[in-house]
Amino acid sequence: MRQLAILLAMLCLGASVAACNTVRGIGQDIERGGEIIQRTAK
């Protein structure tokens, strides 16, 4: 289960960085990725 969470985190991070155009956008995308990880871990 932990490996799945790590894999999802890496995918979210990669997608976030690819989709961001500004520093603010990067922060928002990382925050969303963290929220997804928290929901997955529950």
C-alpha cells in the first residue's frame, strides 16, 4: 500500500510540474498532490 501511495505521489508531482506555468501554480499543484496523498492514506 505504501508503494502505491509513493507511486501516486510521484505521478502527481510529475503532472503538477508539467502543468504549472508560474511559481504560484507549482505551490498550488503540490498542495493538491499532498491532499490526494492524505486521502489515499486514510
